[in-house]
Amino acid sequence: MKTILYAGSELLTGDEIADELMSLSQALAEAHAADTVAIPVISPDGRPGIASLLVGPASQIVVLTTSSDQSDLVDADAVARLREKTRRLRPVIGVADDTGDTARWTEEL
């Protein structure tokens, strides 16, 4: 589990969710853009919930690895949504080979 420190709040969420949030935050900062994202969290009383965060170039987000009695929060749909938002912010370049076919190159520049 990881704790996200954001706007004076502590949000407990799964490792992969927190990591993808950080990747999206970096991509938004690089694009000089902002977005509202919703992530699953565990409330202090142990119940699941959703946190909405406005993330942009000025966001100050810290992610800490946390020891918790809770099992890791896993939400494949939330991770996929965060990854898709990040992917849309990163450039994709088509490169033509000698035959004129265009290959997709998604490596970051």
C-alpha cells in the first residue's frame, strides 16, 4: 500500500494506482495541463472510497510506501484509466522504413 500526500490530506491506495498517478502527474506537468482524476482509496476506518484530485503542473504530490494491515488495493480499471490519460499526453511518432511502411514508435524522446 502507498500513502499519497496531497493538499494536506493523506490518501491510502494501492501501489500500482499510486505509481500510475505519479506518472500521470509528470505527464501533465510536462504538457502544462491539468486534469481531474478519481482514484480508489481506503478511508481511515478501512472502508473503500473514491478520491478526486485536481492534478496539474503546480501539484505537489508525495507518495510514501506504507506498511498496512490492509491488503494492497487493486483496481485494474482505475490503473487502465490513469495509463490511458498518461498515454494521450505522451507523443507517438510514426517512422517510415525503406519500404514506405510506417512503424509506430512509442519510446519517449
